[in-house]
Amino acid sequence: MDLIPQQATWVRFPRFVGDAAMQMSVLRLLRMLNVGPLVVWGPRATVEILKGSDLCDYLVAEDRKPSAWMMAKTLRQFQPARSIHFTKSMRPAFAAWLADVPERIGVSESLAGFFNTISQPFWSATGPFLLRYHRVLRERWPESPEMPFADFKPHVKIARPTEPYIVLMPGSTWTSKMWPAEAYRQLLLLFRSEGFQVALLGSPEEIDLCRTIAQEDGINLAGQTTLQEAAAWLHGARLAIGNDSGLSHLAAATGTKTLTFYGATDPKGSLPWGPHSHELHKSGVICSPCFKSTCFVKGHPCMTKLTAMDVWITAKSLAGSVS
């Protein structure tokens, strides 16, 4: 940390994987704008995804949640030119204000707007999430190009299959977003019948879910990878398929073809930002999107009415053939 220069641009990374993946495009844009040294700071789990990446120059990883006063102390020590913080929390904005950081750029949620020099609302805005961030950044840099894709290349070696493979990401922190495990199982078997290997990624809490889907036919990586290793698996995949979750956003950030299922949430806002990002949802389900973490409608129709064969038609065309 002692080598970090003054007058750098500090970018706050969030704790959620999907939000962190979105910040990669913000970093890519800042690189294009040539704003000088980029420092990414935040929770170790998400910050360390960027080890070795060209998206930043310095990493400051935290092992515990710091108070606003501790954050301000760090900022005061290094005297950044600006703090960019798109977390939906007041803490980073307040810390930057306490530290007298000249430029404080972020969204206005959670009263953060009172402490920012440039700020716009996020949740009441419309359009893709990345374009909402882009509008804020264009206030500071009117000459900004269009919001780029992250083009994130993980710098870690993994033992990938020699055959073409698909990655399934069946978990989510919201049960309302989850496509049924039995449907994932059917999809896995369809890909195996075409000669593809199939890997499953997930958190330690999703080991049993992924085991149920993989059985003896897939590679269950749930709970066995760091986020950087998960990104490497995603980067090498022919296609990544999953719910609206952090891993889907990470997959899109690597440039991999990504197919994301929607029901409880709306792809018009949260579709993963990438050059080959696709979505599927079941039309005509009147309760969708509900934006609720738990489904209270009998049968969970937005997810269960999307069948494995519905998905297979789209997924097969995206994945192509093994040869």
C-alpha cells in the first residue's frame, strides 16, 4: 500500500459478485479516459478477482468491514484525486467527504448524494444498470465513449477439460430467481449427449444443489474455487448458463456467451453486460417481474413454465457443435 501514489482514482468495489463484475466495465471506461492510476479497494473476496488484471494498478483488500472513519483515514493518507463509489451505501461517500477527497462520484441512494460532488439516482433511473452508472460518469467526463464491455481476462491457471465444455450456474441468493434443479439436470444430460463436458459453479452453500444436478455426469466445482478461478472456468467455456446471479454477470464480463434466466427480475435493467449476453424468460406470467426474493405464487410459474426444451433450443444454437 505504501507504493500507491497520491492523486490516484480510487474505485470502491462492492461485496456482491454481480455488482463487482459490473464495476469492471467502469474500470475499463476509466482506462479509456486515461484518468491516471486506478486503485480498487473493498472486500478481499471480490477485489482479488482483479489480481494481475490490466483493469487496475493497485488493489487494497479488506478482511473485515471498515467503518467510515477507518475508510476516511485510508483516503486521507493517500490523498486521491477522486473517489468513485457506485455501491448503494452512504459509507464510501461519507468517508470520501470526511477525507476531503476533491471529487466524489457515485449514486444518490442511502443519502450518499448529500456527500457526493457528482451524483444521480440509481433505482429510480431506467435502462441497463451499466448505463445508469455511465450517465453519472458522463457528468464528469462529457467526452466519455459508450460504456465498454469489461473484456476481463482472469490471471490464474486452472485444469480445464480438453473437450469443449458448458458451465451451469444454478444457484442464487434469491430463491425466486432459481430455475428448477430437475430442469438443470435435463439440460446437463442434453449437452452430455452432444459430447460436451458440463461444469457446475456455485458457492459452498450450493454444493448439494450442484451435486444433485451433476451426479456422475458433470464436474461439480461448487465451493471449490476462488472467484478468480471461477472466472477462469467461465472464460474458457463455450457457453455459461444460469439464473440472474453474480456468476452470470462475471461470465459476461469475461466475454463468454452467457444465457441468463429471468422471472423475478427484469432483464431490461440487470441483463449481464457483455458482448454475447442473452436472456430467456417466460412471456405471459402476470406476476413477473415481482422483484421479490421469495416466490409467493403457487408453482413458481415464471421459472417452472420455462422448460428444459425451451432452454435447449436457444442454448444449443449458442453453443454450436463439439467439433
